[in-house]
Amino acid sequence: MTPWYFRLFYVPILNFAISFALFAAIKAKRMTSGGPSKPFMIVYMLMLIVFCVLMWFIPFKINLAFWIGISVIVFGQVVFALGYSAMREHPEKKKAVVDWGIYKVSRHSHHLAGIIADLGVIIMGWSLSSTLYPVLWVYFAFSIVVGHLSVLSEEKINIEKFGNEYKDYMKRVPRYFLIRGK
């Protein structure tokens, strides 16, 4: 039997904690309003719990997949940090809509960062012999769909809040890095 510390259940929790710590350390004050609605936040928390439960059954070994997964997670956390950095108070920037930093190339870098970090966790547990491993990929696809629905909801809220300034921003900047949205 695999010891608990060689199971991946705590890695999503660490990801969440690191992201929250980055948010607090970087002081992303502009990120305190808006965002996903309360129902989406509840769904996100439930999905995190489900992800951790699934990961309890996925052991990992310190091998190439482990190191690739760690690298992908670190990249995801860097994307989070870049987003939080852009959301700091910038007195010299009077715009309501943040369109600098990483938000010049992606309107929803925080969602993209979460997807990247989750992908890293799944890669860490790479195992073709595990019957549960394909379920992780189904979960991952489902989480992308739920995240996208949350983004669409968030965009509606931002259009109501910021009006034409946000609509112009939507025309200039892709939703997810290279993937253009409406």
C-alpha cells in the first residue's frame, strides 16, 4: 500500500494555499470585487474537494512525470502571480479596467493559471495502469467547462460594471491568451 505522502490529495490544497498566499503577499486589492458569482464559488469549492478525494487514490512516484508536473504547477503559479501583480493598486493608472501586465494578453489569466496548475497535478500522477487516472481527465475536462461558464458569467458582470470600457477591452484582448472570445 502506498503511504499517504505519496498520494496527490494534498497537492491541490497546496496549490490553493500558495495561490491565496500570493494574492495576499502581492496585495491584489483591485481583485476584491467582481469575479465569479457565489454559486460558482460554491461549485469551485466542491470541485476542489472532489479533486482532492480523487487524488487520494492516485499515488505518485518521483520520476520524470513528477518533475514535469511540478514544472507545470510552478508555471501556473507564476501566471497567478503575474495576474495578482497587475491587480495591485497603481495610482498612476486611472482606468477602471485592468488592461496592463498579463491582462494585455489574456482577459482571464487567473482561470488559465488554475487550469495550468490542475494539469500539473494530473501530470504528476501519470499512470497508464491506474483505472482511476482516466477519470481525472474527465474531471479536468469538466472543470474547464465549469470554469468557462464562470468566465462568461464574470464577463456579463464586468460589462454591467464597466460598460463600454470593458466591451472595448474584450475586442482588444483574447479571453484565454491566444484563444479569442466574443
